[in-house]
Amino acid sequence: MKTYKTVQGDMWDSIAYQQLGSTDYTDRLMRLNCACRNYYIFPAGIVLTLPEPMYKISENLPPWKRVNV
């Protein structure tokens, strides 16, 4: 499993977007890291486990033509 070490000011949705590509992962990220649920804005140095991607996007197509595969 991949992990991510927070930097001061990180938030759940920003981590999901930056590390996983979508804020759609926010709930899964929070469920996987229950011990950290009390944080809204993270301090530096918290290690979070990242969920596996839900799907892969074809990188050969322009953004408006990409579909889940």
C-alpha cells in the first residue's frame, strides 16, 4: 500500500486530489485512516495510507474523451 506524509495545511480533499487525482477518493481516504478523522487541517508529518485507485483512465485520449476502463 502507498502512504503519504502530510505537510502543514493539508486537508482530506486536497490530499485525495493531489495524490489520487480526484476528490471522489476523500471518503475512502478517511475510512482507511480512521485514527486521523479528528483532523480537518493536518499538521506536518502524519503518515496516511492511500486507497487503491478505483479505475484507470486511458492516458492516450484527450481529457474530454477519457472513459473509465
